[in-house]
Amino acid sequence: MDHMDLTNRVAIVTGAAQGLGLAITKRFVMAHASVAMVDINLPGAQEAAQNLLSTGASVTAFACDVSDSASVNSMVNAVLDRYTRIDILVNNAGIGGGAQRLQDVTDDHWHRVLSVDLTGVFYCCRAVVPHMIARGSGRIINVASVAGKEGNPNMAPYSAAKAGVIALTKALAKEVAKQNILVNVITPGVIDTSLINGLTPEQARYLIERIPMGRIGRPEEVAALVHWLGSDEVSFSTGAVFDLSGGRATY
């Protein structure tokens, strides 16, 4: 039996129009999962979905602003109407927020980053977990960051939000462990996506210089780990933090 096969599984991937979300979607499709490609940029998600549909994949684009609870609830209901079940949730949608000293961070900037990067994860988990409990199984993979473990200077809102995602993951994992729902979090370092484009050259250099492997990560490397965490290969790991930082993380 191939425990990495996801035939008959339905996955929600947020932030699926590009970057990590699209790479994760492609990996799931290769494993024969049906994927709800969720993004605030519906045209982008539809274009990406159309490209995958032409290969025979089972994917559907859904619009959602993860920072809005009503939008999240509507999206989850639409996914259930389309596929009748949700087996895997990947909370990938996020924003970087750029580089600013803490003293220069405005209230609006702070709340915007936290609303997407942390509250959005909460909203999606809250909407999906009851359906997983009813089915007696599920896999939730949250995308945090090494910044949530170590804190990046001049990125206080982002670092705080990602630290919150790690703590939320651990709390939820304990709540639903007996329902056969595994909740884990990954903490990528610098990955080659559009998020790094918002950094100054100095900030990007600071991050890359601290990677012992001397390079940034690839979206496909992240997707491979998420695939494993969403599969039956993982059966006794929950509330765990999985590192993808090229050796940067110290714990």
C-alpha cells in the first residue's frame, strides 16, 4: 500500500494561486488528491486551476479573504458543497509586511499582518475542525516561519504572528488528538517566493547569510514535507514543529 497516495482525499490549500500554495497544490495533485485552491486573488487562482485542469487534475478555485471570518465560513461551505468532505487543511495564506523597525510600525500595519498570518489560521481551523471531528480524521498543516521561532529584526509583526501560529498549532493538536486529527506546523526559512521580494537587499542578505547550507529553499521542498504530513505516512506526530531552514534554526 502506498501511504503517500491521496486518492479520494480532499485538501484545502489557502494562498494557492502562487508560490508555496501552488507548489503544494501541484504536489497534492500528483498524489491524486482533489484540491480546493483558495486565494483572495480569485482570477489568479482560477488561472492556476485551469492550467492544472488541463492535465486532468481535480481542482477548483475558491475566493476567500482569510482575515474575514464570514468569508472563511462561506468558503468552507462552498468546498463542502463541491466535494462533500475535507480531509486536509493547509493554512498557507500569508503576507510578509516588509522590513520596519518596531517603533515605526503603525497600528494598521500591525493589525493587518496579524489578521492574515495568525487570525486567518484560527478562522480556517475553526471552520474546518468540526467537519474533521464528524468524520473522525483529518490532517492540518500550518505554515509558520523560522521567524516565529527566532524572531527576525525589523519584522516584529510577522515574527509575532508566526510564533502565534506555532502556539495555536500545539494547543489545537492537544484538543483534537483523540479524534485522529493531526495538527502540525512547518517553519520554513527563506524560500524562493514572492514574499521575499518585499524585503530590502540588506534584510535579504541578513537572512541568507544565516543559512548554513548557503542557499534559499525551493517551494518544491516545502511541498514535499507538506505532502508527507498530509499523508498516512504520518500517524503519531501531532503538535510538532518541522523545520525547513537549511540549518538556520537553533531548535
